[in-house]
Amino acid sequence: MLLAGTLAFSSCQSDTEAPVAADLNSANPAVAEQARKVQELSTQIARQKAVIETEQAKLTALEQQLQGSQQNLDGIKNEVKANP
């Protein structure tokens, strides 16, 4: 799961990384500060997407467990009906 999050993180960064990296070193303080904010928000978004992907995988696993448990319950109930 960590690898998937890292890949998502790195892929999101590549979209704006080059222009932002250049702007971070701008002689204009306003440009440099705004570039820092852009970089920080991009990083936060990438991390949040990684968290969402991880949580979605957990949810899918729980749904599969629920489906299996429901099938087991139905099977047990049918067995009880057949053998009272």
C-alpha cells in the first residue's frame, strides 16, 4: 500500500514540479512565496489522494468480507432448515 501511495504522490508532483521549482528560486519574494504555497498544496493533495486510495482498498476488502459472511449465514440457515 505504501508503494501505491508513493507512486500516486510522485505522479501528482510531476505535473507542476518544474515550473514551481523554478519559481521557488525567484528573485521576487511574492513569486517565491506563492510558489511555495503551490508546492505545499500539491504535496497535501498527493498525500490525501494516497490516503483515499488506501481507505478505498480497505473498504473494498470489508465489503468482500461482508459478502462472504452473508453467504455463510445464508448457507447455515439453509442447512438448519434442511436438518431441523
